[in-house]
Amino acid sequence: MRKVLFGACALAALAIGVSAQAETVAVTNARILTAGPAGEIASGAVVFKDGKITAVGANVAAPAGARVIDAHGGVVAPGFFATGSLLGAVEVGSLGNDLSVNNPAIGASFDIQYGLNPESGLLPVARLGGLTSAVVLPLPVGGRGGEDYDQEDDDASKYTAGPGGEGSKSHALFAGTGAVIDLSGHETILTKAKVAMVVPFGRAGAGVAGGARGAEIVALKEALADVRAYMKNKAAYERAGYRDLALSRGDLEALVPVVEGRMPIVAVVRRASDIRQVLAFAREEHVKVILEGAEEGWMVAGEIAKAGAPVLLNPLNDRPESYEELAATMDNAGRLAAAGVTVALESTGGSARVRETRYGAGNAVSHGMSYAAALASVTINPARIFGVADRTGSLEPGKDADLVIWTGDPFEPLSQPTAVFIHGEAQPMTSRQIELRDRYRDLGRPLPPGYTHP
């Protein structure tokens, strides 16, 4: 009987479709995980209209004329974030991606927003895992911790960063800027562009700088000094009356917000000693920093918290796959959160398995992270870190109606979403994979012509 009720709930949600933008919708009889100041509401309702939440609470009644969806005691939660994902910029990794570049004139100025594909077949798959937003970040030399590419430092040997001149590739110090997107599949999925500048540190950064970690710090300081010089002498630079700078004009312009403290860098770093160097570098250069990977972050949790640096991490990374990760542990997320660090959990299976983000959150809870912290790590925390918390990440009046109705606890693998809303619009509860399964489930049906004619 319960399955029938939830099936009806899903059908009702689909019937709303685009019309949800123009009518009032009330999801009632739900356990609500707001990820906001209201915390958890044991039984209540969420009301939204024109794509925005208008009311959330235990004593909220469906307005007159509203379309009512009875959750039948299920859970309503904010849509989850796929943080550090490849969504919208890759289909099959072995066939290439739109998240990396090797061009001497384009490093920091690389902007992934221009290559986003709203028709990607991976977006519907991610939505079926309760995801409604994604933070898409460029791939630096050496790869990142939250994705499924192996770009170890054979690639780094192609690059050298120096003071300028023939052969200098200082652009490789910077992978470019990321963006926040929604997973609606609309023609425009961009929520916010230029949210952070990705920079590889540790072994990968050392490879870019010529082989030594210390060389990268020097090269980065030189690059930022060039940016400051460029800012003060733009007129002379434009008339070719200024000294040579290692970076292209596009890269210099792209780094101005970093130097001014308006754009953070995402420092891809793993080892505890490297984390300390990154924090010191950020402090000395007066730049904002977000740590990504940070497999040994728990060892310096107090220092990270004191610096106010958020951390993006894969909660399942616990194997010492390199000398940078000897102390990796699945307790990492819980220990960092307990120390007061703002943690955002990355997708645990790369672009094709980003729907498993909720499983990673559940594993983090089983290894010491509080449930509230785990919920925040896939909702409001990434929204805050990347500057979209005024729009999404929690269920609060005035925010976008990005929410999911679940059959039970969303971190429990047996729970399933029965309806997904993005900007108040019900999303199709299917994907190409499901449609192919259904098409070929009955082999007695006539096959397409390609299967029967040579």
C-alpha cells in the first residue's frame, strides 16, 4: 500500500510539470529536513509558488487552491549538491572532457561555463540520486580528489613555470574557474559562474613548477606579484611599455578577483604538511582558500579551522594510494567537522556515479560525522562556500524550490526519491538508462530495424 501511495505521489509531481511555475504547490504530511535554522520538522509542509518557497513549518496549511502532494510521512529535503563534479562537461571520460586545457595563453582565464551541456545524459541520472545542483570545477594537472580521472604527474612533466620567456608555461599553475549549475536540463543551467580558481598543490603542483614543492610556491608568488603589477600599470601594459609578464593578459585579468579577495582559490592538496604550506601561502598573499581533497586534513584540523578554510573531500578516500595520503581515513570528514571546519562532501564515484553522493554522506555518519553535519555537507555548506546560499541549499522561504521527496531517510540506500523539484518544476523521474532497460526488458517486442536488417 505504501508503494502505491508513493507512486501516486510521483505521478502527481510529474503532472505538475512546468505549470508549477505558475501555481501554488504544497507538499504536506512530511518529515522535513530543512538544512536551515528550523532544523528538522517531524511533520509539516513545504509550500512554493513561482519557483520559490513561500512557507515551511509544522503548522503550515495548504493555501486555498493549492495543488497538494501528500508525502504520506516521507522525507522532504533540499536537493543535494554534486560538489567537485564533472557534470555538464563530460559524458565518457575516455572520450575527452571540457574541464582541462593545454594552451600557453589560457590557464587562469579558462572558464568552464562556456562548455556546459544542458542536454548531458548524466544530468537525469544524477537527479535520480536526489541531486539538484552541482559545483563543476576544472581539472588541474594531476587531477582532483573527487573525480574519476587519473592524470598523475606524467602530464605535469610537460609543463614548467618560470619568470617568462620562451617555453614558460606558468599558465599551468592555474586550472581555471568553476561554476555552480542546476540539473534541470533547461537551456540555461548556469547558476553562478567564476565561483573559484582551481590550483594544484602537492606533488602535482610541484610537477608543474619543475619538480619541487617549494618551486611552486615561489612561482605562485611571482604570478600574483605580476597580477598586482599589472593592476597598477595597465596603461603601460596596453601600450607595450611595461616589462614582460609570465602570464597572458587574459590570465592576468582572470586573477585580479583572486588578488582582490573576491574569488577564492580551490587548492587541490592532500598531505598535512602541504596543507600547512597552502594555509601559510593564503595568509601571506591575502587570498581566500578552499582546500580540496585534504585526505590528511584531520591531522591539521585545528589549523584549518583557525584559518577559516572550507574543505571539499571525498568521504570514502581511506587508502594510502600515494605518499601524500598515508594517513587517509574515513574518519576525516567527521573529525574536520567536529573541529569546526566547514565541510562539503564531493561525489564519490565520478561523473557516472555522482548519484551515490548520498551514500558517501551516510558513510561519513557511520564514521563519526553527525547527521546534521552530513546533511549540511551536501546542501547548505557547498551553497555557502560557492556563494549561492541566498538561492538554494536549504528549505527556507524566499529560496528556490529545489527539493526532493524521499520514501525514507535519504542517506539510507533503500530509500528512493519519489519526486524531484528544481526551481519549483517537477523533473522527469527517468533517464536514458531506465528507458533502455524498459525498452529491452521484453525481448518479445519487435526490435528496431537496425537489429533485423543488415
